[in-house]
Amino acid sequence: MTLKHQTENEQTALWNGSAGRAWVAEQEVLDRMFKPFEDLLVEMMGGDGGHCVLDVGCGTGSTTLALARRLGVKGHCIGVDVSTPMLATAHARAEREGSTASFIRADAQTYAFDPQSFDRIMSRFGVMFFDNPVQAFANLRRAARDDAELRFIAWRSAAENPFMTTAERVAAPLLPNLPVRKPDAPGQFSFAKRSRVTSILEDSGWAEIDIRSVDVGCIMPETELIGYLTRLGPVGLILHDADEGTRKQIIETVRTAFDPYVHGTEVRFTAACWLVSARAGLRHSR
């Protein structure tokens, strides 16, 4: 299951509206929760200096800043995202720590990056929202130097990630207007099928494609669970406009459903994802 189909403009509106504001509000919780993925990507990107790296769907900037620290003054990391509120947070974080990282407010699917300007491209959960993923990855290929490396992490299926769908599954009987996730539509699980990811990358000029399953344990403080489930995902978006009675009933019902993931003061779950690697294929003259 994936979110109902949305056009690129709707995605941009979403991430500049309630979804973007929710990620900003939960930034510290999400960064801690997804730190294992950040560490994995940064390690794969290397730290031998001299690289120009693009971080696609950088959000509030955690992965961009982490890699900038690793690269030091010899390299440069640029984050790109459509969300103004999330990038405002990223800019503020970069300024506070005196980071060399920079950020672009743009849609990576269509933005006119300087051709052949990056020798590495990465993303943590930022590439599943393109309206036309082949166009997006072809655009990234044009921005990549020949033989450039691509590394990204995307969610596998909803069925393999029950924690991520618990809230909507339990709240659905109480929320008749809750949007239904549709396969392959832009959204969290749009890259669930290995074959689809392979096809997208092949059709957009990437080669040496390697897609591996990774299952990573994630943790958040139990005290942050209510804020997480009431701000993020389909239920969070609906609750934003719900009346107080409906909101209270749904929160109580949904919170109980998360009991299996609560272990003392911590919430623990396993994130089932793809770790995708590819290399920019040789350009063919026309």
C-alpha cells in the first residue's frame, strides 16, 4: 500500500505545508531514529576528500551535514529539497555549526543542475516521491559525472514495515476519509518492488545496479510516540484538521495499538529497506 496518487504540484504543496511542518517539529526525534541509516550512507560515501556530493530529498539536512563533516574542506555536499520549511531548518543547523554544506530549494526531478557536476549522489528516504521517477533519475544522471556513484536508501513494502502502517490500519474504521495507499504512486513505499527500482534506474541511464535488503533496528523514546503518530503519516495529516473529540478517540485507539513496540522507556521497531547502489553509465552520442 502507498499513498493515493499525487501530482508533482501536490507533492510540493504537501511538503511545503502540513507534512513539511510536521517533519520540522519532529526533526530531532526522526534524526535520532534514522541515525543508523545516516551512518550507513555516510560510510558508503567515504571521506577521502575532493568529492562533490548531492543529497536528494535532504529535508532538514541531517545527512547533508553529516557528510559535509566527513568530507571536510576538501569536498562539498549540497542538499536539494522542495520543502521551504524543512530547508529553513537545514540552513539554520548549518549556520549554527559553521558547516560547509549548502542547500537548494528545488525539485530534483526537473532542476537544471550544472551538467556533470557531481561525482556522488545519495539519498536517505528522499527519492520515493517523484511523480516521474525515470525523468528524475535521468535528470540526476545528467548532473552526474561519468562513472559517478549513486547510493540511496528506500523503504521496502508496507507489509514488511508494519510499524509504519499501524496508525492508519487501526484508525481507518474511525476515519472514512483516510486516503488509501496505492501501489507505485509517489509516497513512502513506491519503491517497494525491487524489479521496479531496477527498471527505473536502467531506463534513466544508471548501470551496475545493486539492490540489497537491509533490516535496521530503530529506536525512539516512548515519551515521543504520541507526537510522532499524531503529526506524521496519513493519520497525522488527518488529525491536523480533526475536531477534539475525534482526535482524542483516535489517539487513544492508535496509541494502544503500538503497545507491542514499547519496551520500557523505548519504542523499538525494525525498518525494512533497500540499499541501492548504481554507477552512472557511459553517455551515448546521438
